Amino acid sequence: MTTQASFSSAAIHVIGQYNEAGKTLVGAYRAGVHRLLGGAASRYSEFVGSRQIPLVSEQVKANLIGAQEKINGFLANRLDIDTGRIVSVMDRVAAGTASGIETVAGRVAHVESPAVASVVKALNALNQPIANVSVQIADKVAAGARQIEVRVSGTEEARPVRTVKAKAAAAKKPVRRTAARKAA
């Protein structure tokens, strides 16, 4: 039953692509939050360090900046731990789902009843075009997720600027308005 094998392989491919897209989006989220924390830390340090704040010594400023760095470190650490757990759960779900599909496909392939085999063939014939479209959609979703990750991480390559040639507008002759001013 090659149609059963191609149908199950399409389903496994779709699961893999969506898993990759999900992990890519989690990575983009992680990179975005790290950028946000880094930017906030640098702005806070710059603000506190460069200002003359009444009744605040240099030691207090250093303590404020140190406390803010500890908070950022804690938040970044929790972010890494939590997103790592999310990725782990996503991998376990994808592996379990793929394993289930392979198990069902293996059992269906061992069915020797002609009636069941013809029903399975008919179902595969109906669902194979949908499976092919699902594979294409999953590939596009994964590619889009990678583009989002590149954009969020800030490592996006600069696109060349397109130069547009425009015709210069004809200069208009200035209008004298002295007569209108004298009348008023």
C-alpha cells in the first residue's frame, strides 16, 4: 500500500514542519525578549549613570544599576528555562503524534481483508490531495516562522534600496501679490 505510506509520510512531514515552526517562533520570542531586556538595561544604566540625582551618591547609583542587572539576569534565566520546557513539550507531542501515525499506518498495512483494503484505498485517494496541500502549507508556515525569527533577532540582512528616477517638476513663475496687499 504505497498510498498509505505516502499519506502517513505526508502527515508526519506536516507534524515535523509545524513542530519546527513552533520551535522557531519560541526562539524568536526568546530572542525578542532578550533584546528587550538588553535595551532596557542599557537605557536604565545610561539614565541613572548620567544624571545628577539629588541625595543619590555614586555608590547608590551603582547599587541601583547592579540590582537592575540582577533582575534582568533572573528574568533572562527564567525565560530560557521556560522556553526550553515549551520546546521540550512540543518535541514530545510531535514525537508521540508521529509515533501514533506510524503505528496506525503499520497496522493498516498488515490488514489482509480485501474489503478493508479497498476502503483504505478509497480514503487515501480522497485525502491524498488534501495531504499534499497540507504539506505545502506546512512548508510555507515553517519558512514564514524562520523569516519572523530573523526579523526579531535583528540580524536581518539589509535589502538593497531601489532608486527611482523621477522627472523634475517645472518651476512655476512667482506671482506678484503687491496689488492685493495695497488694497487691503
